Amino acid sequence: MATPGQWLAGARPRTLANALVPVLVGTGTAFGLGGADWWRALLALAVALLLQIGVNYANDYSDGVRGTDDERVGPMRLVGSRAATPGQVLFAALACMAAAAVAGLVLVLLTQAWWVLPVGATAIAAAWFYTGGERPYGYRALGELSVFVFFGIVPVVGTAFVQTESLSWTALAASVPVGLLSCSMLVVNNLRDVVTDGPAGKRTLAVVLGAERTRRLYAGALIGGFVVAAALVPVRPWAALALLSAPLAIGPIRTVLSGATGPALIGVLQATGKLQLAFGVLFAVGLALT
């Protein structure tokens, strides 16, 4: 039976920046527009965190029962390591997604914006079918696109909307660098596993592109995030604060482009998470001050 520490490791806490940063940036946007509501922001954060943990457990379950995780370089997996049964991990995944749905429903009731319901349902479905079901799209090189949408555009725009109750071009523009940095996390994760994913039948974008092109994609996603943030400066001058995190990108980019493989990329993943968090905090503050 898995210990609490193993369940925590299975939740992959280092990936939670993917959930936190979009809510921070969306809330910063709402604050800058004069409509921040901290209770609604906390509910949005609960939705994001629960979905992130839920998708981590769902991936653990789906990859584990397929045998994809039998030979793994990265963090431990509950099913693959036999620390927990598939049924236990499946229950944890569904419980997190159900709790996220409840928190999301509260936001819908508060805003009376019923069109948010199908958006939320699509996000939950995307979380499950990334590696779940008979034809998981994460095995068909669509993972990065999904991350850009559901860890960039949807949570940033959605967080700003539930607080201001209006759609904002600023939130949409701000969601682009957030989505790109979230994509960079998945890109380097899939680059690390490219040697084992292919033979296991997991056709990620890294498998399709090959290692060298994936390395360039990683660098491009990070650089692109800063370029878009810089493009916002003429209309939101304090957004320039996000550029202060740029030095944190140098080391990971250099390591990836130098040809690092396997365990060496675990450090890159951690460094990318720190960069993502620093960028998100500074960007959110900048948008709030504008």
C-alpha cells in the first residue's frame, strides 16, 4: 500500500506551477482591470490545482496499465512501481476531477455564465483522454497543443472572466506566454522519455519530431514566451517585469541544446518549473500594476 509520501510524489508537485501560474496571471489581469475578487480567484485556483493533480494521477493510471512506465527515467509512478493498485490510482484521479467540477460549478453559479459549463466539461475530458481511453491524444502528438489551450488560454482567460465577468483581450494576450511556458515543461518531459516512449507505443510530439528538433522546440517555446510578453509592454508597460526572469532560461536552454539526455533532463525540468513560477509571479504583478 502506498505511503502518504508516495501519493504526494505521484501527484507530481513540481508540475503544479502549470496550475498556479495561469491563475496568478489571470488574477493579475483582473486586478489591473479593476475587478479582482479573491474568493473567486481561490475557487479558480482550486479548480486548476485539482485538475492538475487529477490528470497526473490519471496519466499514472493509464500509462501504468498499458506498461508504458515499466522502464522510466523520471519521477516514480504509483502503478508502474506497484506502490498502489490501478484501482486506487483511478479512484484518486476521478475524485480530484470531481472535486474540480464542484468548485467550477460554484463559479458558474456565482457568475451565472452557463456557457462556462461546457468549457469546464471539455477541460475535464481533456485531462482524462490525454492518456486515457482507447485512443489517447497524448499518444498522437497532440499533448503540447492541449497544454497550450488548457494550461494557457482557458485558465488565464477563465480566471480573469470569473472575476471581472467580462472577456478581455489583455487576458487572451497574456495567456499566450503562459501557454508557451507550460508547453516547455511537457516538451522537456517528453524529450527525457523519447527513448522509451517510442518502443512503448507512446507517439508523443518528441517521438514524431526526433530529439534534435524537440530541443529546438523547447528553446523556441521559452524564447517565444518572453517575446510575447515583451510585445505587451507598449500597452501594458509593467508587463516588462516578466522579462526579469529571463536569466533563469539561459541554463535550461543551454543544457537542452547541448544534447543532455535521460536523468540530466530531470534537472532541466525542475529549472523550467522555477522559471515558469518566477515568470508567472512577475507577469501577474506587472499586469496588476498596469
